[in-house]
Amino acid sequence: MPLWLVFTIAFVVLIATTLGSVWYFTFTILYPLVTPEVYIPLTTGGTLLGAFVLFINLILFVILGRLIALPIRRLTRAANAFATRGERIPIVIPSFAPSEVRTLMRSFIELVGSVEAAHKKDVDTSQVKSDFITTAAHQLRTPLTGVRWALEALEKSELTEDQKALVKNATDKCHELVTIVRTLLDISAIESGKYKYAFEQVDLGALCAEVVVDFTPQATERGLVLASVPGGAIPLVRCDRERVKWIIENLVDNAIRYTPQGGHVTIGCSFGAERVFVTVHDMGIGIPAKDSANIFERFYRAGNAVAKENEGNGLGLYIARTIATDHGGDLRFSPNTDGPGTTFTLSLPVGGPATTV
Amino acid sequence: MAEPTNFVLVVEDDPVLKNLLGHTFAGKYQTLYANNGTEALALFEANKPALVLLDLILPGMSGFEILETIRKRTDAQKDTPVIIVSNLGQASDKEKAKALGANDYLVKAENSIEEIVSKMEAMLPK
């Protein structure tokens, strides 16, 4: 039965009989009290009938309310379960419910089905991709090992200076390739959720200082000043030390690569609202607004980044952000207000990801 | 009787990688090579090597199975140091190898032969 009909019938029957009873009692009980000269006798039959009608109407009102409220409540519970946990509670469509409510429930069930199908397809594709990367990376590693070991053996033999330089070139590129393969494997592991983080209490201030020391030669070589700004007392943060260090290294490495000679790269570390923030401030070419939405996508490189001589595979920021979010944190960037360049901010909750608390 | 501590057993099916290891090991260790699990276990039984370098992806029996077989022995040889030298390198592989009793785990492409040698030196009896 459609909702309008339910309400119309309910309105006519319930309201009319209720008003009738109220009217009857008003004239038999209340009215004579105010104007005693008008006396309408209260009969037993009338009282019983009036009381009975009021009682039945009350029950009918409650039933009517529940007729609509119950299925909606059921639907709400199912919607919440699906939204928060992705859980699918079976929904029984009650036959007593008004047809609009039943249609709503049917649409919801269909919606959940199609959302699930789309999600499953996404997961499957992602799995295939991830498996492919893992296999390909392993396949690449075996010949790479041969090249690496052979070059290392060659390095030790008697060579002219020219030959030594050539072998060094090959060795360097070979190491680069090894790193790329490892990055690919790490990404596929992180992406498929198979990556196992080793959580411990980490002093991020000290970690930043460590990165500054590691990268100072590289910065000096490029004529840059790399410095860290003290940011007060920083509590220990529950995180995977190596992975977080990797994020900071990547940010600093990027900052150094994109900052022109004579510029500054500054690392800051601060604490607020149960989070520790690590900022990496560069004086580079900046990230154009049109690229800003994609900068954390896999293999994405901003148009002006590709044009520069810089190397980079467009994976660093993607993994960095995935690691940050896996920690319950985030990685963002904003253009500098005090000049050219960008500031990346890594924020990590002190207690680590919520699921492991 | 040959000094049993002299032998190093290398389980590796790639001929090029085997050559390259042999190139560095020449003069340092008496090296035995096995291409697969059957050969490896036979050589292990006959020569009592002081150390095993073990690849994981092999034809037939996997490195994990070889390691398991060695660790299931009841004699003194069951505690022979085993270094996994493989190009599998996921956390799950490392954990599995550790659980089975591997003494160390090196990803081939990530390590120079020198690094492998220094790990071996640390485990070989002096």
C-alpha cells in the first residue's frame, strides 16, 4: 500500500474517531463543570465506547508509526554497517511496510550489490597488478645479480683508468636499477597491504637530524644549505622507523633536487594535537596548481618536473603517502608563502595507527 | 680425512651466478655446488659442509624444503649454518626462512659478493 493512502486512511479514521471521542467527553464531563446549567448526562455505554475508541486509536497510531519506523531503522542499521565496516547485513523487506519504504529498501540492496561488485573488481585488478609487479621484479633481479657481481669482479681486475671509469658507470647504473626493482617490490607490498611495518617508539627529531647529516654532502655538492630548525620538545612517536626515515629521505632528496644553487632546504619538526609534524621546505620550482591533485598518484610527475634534468620515477610520493596513511597520518604539501617553492608536511599520530592501539 | 670445516655448499641453479660466486670463492673456500635439492642433500650428507648458501627458487624441491630437511636431522649436522641467498625478498619469505631456522637472509641483487663473504666469515669456524 502506498504511503499516501496509509496516511489518508489513518487521518480520516483515526483523527475523526479521536476527535469524536474527545468531543463527547468534553460535552459530558468538562462542559457541565464550566456551565452547570447545561447538563449532558454521561452514560456508561458512551464512556466505554469513547474510552475504547481512544485506546484503540492510540494503539493504531503506535502501529502506524512503527510500520514506517521499523523498516527505516533496519535500513539505517544496514547502511551504517556497510558504510563503516563494509559489512552486509541481510535486509528482510517487511510485507507490511508501505510500498515507498519497500522500494527504498530494494534500491539500497541493489546499491550495496553494485558498490560491492565495483569494489571487488577494483581489488582484483589491483591484485593482478601487484602480482605482476612482484613476479616481474623477481625476474629482473636474477639477471641484475649477474650483471652486478660480474661488474664487481671486473672492478677488481687490472684496468686502465678509462676502463675503470666505464665499469664505474655501469656499476652505478646497475645499483640504480637494483634500487628501482626494490622500490617496485616495496610498493606492491605496501599497496597490497602485505607490507609488515615494525612499530617502535621513535624520536623523530633525532631521525630528522640523522637525515640532515646523511644528505649534507649531497646538498653541499649542489651548492645548497640543508638545515633543520628546532621545534621544541617532541614526544616519541609509535611508527616504523625505517619507513618513516624513508619518507623524510625522499622528501629531502626531492627538495634538494628541485632547489636551485644557493637555495636553502629546511627540515622542521614540531608537535601539536597529539601529532608530530615533519616539514620539508624547499625553494624549488614549485608544484603547478594543475598538478597538485595528482602529485601523490603513482608514476605521476608534474609537467615541470619532467622537463627538468631531475631523475625520479614518480613513485616516491605515492609510497610516502601510503606509508603515512598506514600510520594513521598524512602527507600534504602547500606552496610557500615567503617565496618560491613548496613545503611538504608529514604528520604522524603519536600513538601510531588507531587499529593497533 | 678431509677437514670438514673447509667445505662450503652452494645451492644455486643459475650457472652464471654460480660461476661468479666460484670466481670469488676460489682460493678461499672448498666449494661444492648443487643445482637442486636432491644434489644438495646428497652433497650435504657426504661432505658435512661447514656452511650452506641456499637459493630458494630451485627446480623441484624448494630452498625452504631443503632447509627444513636439514633442520630435521637428528645428528650434529642439523645445526650447520645456512644463509639464504635468494632474490625472493618479501617480508613473508624472510619470516618463513627465519622460522625454518635460517641463520641469515640475503637478497642476491641487493648484496655484493663481498657482503656475502663477510656474512660467511662471521659464521665459519675459525
